[in-house]
Amino acid sequence: MTALVLSLLLAGGAPTAPAPTEVAIASQGYEIAEGQYQAGAQTMEVVLTWAGRLRDAQRAANDAQADSKHVARLQALHDQASRRYSTGTATKLDVLAVEVAQARAARGQ
């Protein structure tokens, strides 16, 4: 028995549903940040932070596709930032931030 289950049983409690995985938590954070960016209520830096957290969580979970999923997310973010920049609803810094993240991803970072 794990220490947590044993401590719950000794305390008279029963284990509850398993806690969300780090991947699930990071995925939810990324989706919220990206949605807020689309609505103009969040910065690209925050979205990229969550994208990195999601990639890291997927790597930790031994997801062999973690890096390719990250590259695909970054491409979608670049497309979105570029569209918003062209309409004046984002800055060039948003586009450049994604481009730096893409360059790092290409190096495996």
C-alpha cells in the first residue's frame, strides 16, 4: 500500500478519486491561457509559459510525441499571433515571442 492510502485508512478516511495528472493540469492551464489570449485578455508570454509546462509534463509522462505536439502548438500560436498582429490586436512582440519559442523547440529545449 502506498503511504498516502495507508495514512488515509489509518485516519479513517477512504481514498477519493485520483488527483488529476500533471499533464491534465498543464493542459487545462494551456487551454485557459490560449482562450484568454484569443479574447485579448492574456499575454502571449503567459500562453507560452503554459505551453512549456504542458510539454514538460508530457515529457515527464514519457509521451514520445511531447516534442512534436509542442511544435504543433507553437505553429498554431504563431499563426494566431500573426493574424492578430495583422489586424492590430496583437503586437510584434507576440509574434517574436513565439518565434523564439519555435527556435528553442527546434533545438530540443
